[in-house]
Amino acid sequence: MPKMKSNRGARKSLRETASGQFKRKKAYKSHILTSKSRKRKRNLRSATLVSSADAKRVLIMMQ
């Protein structure tokens, strides 16, 4: 049986932290930024962690 392939998009967009959690960028920051407030865009800049509900799914994608 062949090896499982990792999800290449997930490999490129997620990073594992030292504690084993996954860091991700926030959505809704790619286009139509003129209609979004300055405060909203500023809050979308910072990275966040993948939720615990999705952590198992992300781990499978990264292998």
C-alpha cells in the first residue's frame, strides 16, 4: 500500500508551534478591503491557533 500524501495546501499555510498546536492566518483579508473598517482589518492581521475541534483533522492533513 502506498504512503499517504500530505495536503500540500495545508502544509504551506499552517505551522506547528512548540506545544504541538497549529498556527493559521485569519480569513477575509484577501480582497474588497475598502468596505471593511480599519479596526477589522487590523484584527485580521494577527495569526491565531486552529480550534481544538479541528486539530485532529489538521493533523491528518499534515502527515
